Amino acid sequence: MKKMRSLFHPSVDDISVEGILHALSDPIRVGIFARIAAGTCAQPCAAFLEFADRPVPKSTLSQHFKVLREAGLIRSERRGVELLNTTRCEEISERFGPLLSSIVAAWQDEVARAKKAKKKAARRAA
């Protein structure tokens, strides 16, 4: 039987602002992180197979979760063949203050503005 590799989770002391900003520089990753942070329980990777009304290939999704995990933003735990993901917001907030909440709030504002502009453009076209 093949043994599963253990998942890398950096210690909070090894998490850097640069790593956080890099991980959250991709719109899909920041969206994944925001949805996990907004949830009340661990989220399986499969919950993100569709993002912004578009399918996300499993291999791409795996890479996004790896980047988030290695930046220290999420903790992933194996449950059978599935990974359940939670944020490390409390740990990170103790070290970096409101950095994560500010990034997520700015992203949410950007998404809301884009949706509003899209609706406005659709009304004009009609």
C-alpha cells in the first residue's frame, strides 16, 4: 500500500508578508481563501471545483491549495481521500494584525464593484 506524503505547514514564525501577498495575488486563491475564512467549518477541496461560474481543473486546484498551505494561510488535514481546509487567521493575526482581513475586505469590494459594472453593462446592451 502506498503511503501518503505528509503535508507541509510552516510554523507561524516562518510565515512572511511576502509569502502571504504572493499567495493571495491570484484571484482564484484569494477567493478560495476568503470562502474558507467565511465558513464555519473545514472546507473540502472539491467545494471549489467551480469558481466564479467557471470549472477549475483538479490539478490547478491542487496547486492553488498547495500555494495557500505553503504560505501558511491554510491548514489541510487528510480525511480519507479528501483534504479538509481551515484558515490560520488567528495565528496570522497575532503576528501581522489586520493584514488578512484588510486583503479579504479589499478583494470583496473589488468583486462587488466588478459585479455592479457587469450588471450596468448588461442593462446598457439590452
